[in-house]
Amino acid sequence: MLVQTTRDDHRIAWFAALAITIHIAESALPSPLPGVKPGLANVVTIVVLMQFGWRMAVWVNLLRVVAGSLIIGTFLTPTFILSLSGALASTASLVLLSQLPKSWQCSPIGYSVTAAMLHMVSQFWVAYWLFIQHDGLFHLLPPLLTASLFFGIVSGVIAANILARLQKM
């Protein structure tokens, strides 16, 4: 039996492959604090969300996390659990924000900052409840949220520039 694919299936595959490539490249970067990465793969998710809608963005984001972890070798490890929790929280925030009335819609920067902050908060709470139940962990929260805000803005600016260029084409 031959499975018929749609144009959207091809788009999801292409964007997921791009996001996975960025995800893998970022995993090789050194980190000043545990858990702090630029999150540039989220640029792909924001662009897909704004160009093609939340359903396609959900597929791209979840495929990135699962396939990326399989390729890197972290599937079902604590790293995967943290990554998946962050992806689920950030994706849920993007879905909810995208459902707001048009007059309340976010810019790419708004989407990106919200997703980055919720990604970090989710990872932090999962790390606390499942792995490190020590109050000293809360001292890391301010620098982690600051990094999320910074990288969320950077990713949002990149996504906005990509979307502006796509609109000109």
C-alpha cells in the first residue's frame, strides 16, 4: 500500500530537517551555564507558525526534539526529558497565543520570548521535581531566565528578518 503525502507533509519534513540540523549543531556548542543554549532551532518553529499555522509548527517542534535526541544519542535520558518538557511548554504557549484575536497577535519577538521563557521555566521545574530537589537550584533561576529573555529576543529578531524577506519574495 502506497502512502500518499501532501504538500504540508513535505513542508513539515523539510522544516523539521532544518530545525534538527540547527538543534544538533547547537548541542556541540559549549555552554556557560548548564541548560543554556541559544535555541536557534526555535527560529524555524516561529517562522513555520507565522507562515503555515500552529499545527505544522507543533509537528516541526516535536519532530526536532525526538529525532534530534535520537541522532545525538540522548533519547529517553534526563536531557531528553528536559528538552521534551521545554518543547511541550513552549509549543503549548505558541498554540495558545496564535489563537488570540488578530488585534492581539504577537510579533515574532513576542512569540519567541514567550516560548523561550516557558521553555526554561518548564525545564527548571522538571529538573527540580525529577532530578535535583535542592533549594539551591532556585539561585540559578534568575540567570537562566535572563538568558532565556536574551536568546528569545535574538531568535525573535532573526525570525522577524526571515519573515520580512519571505514577504518581499
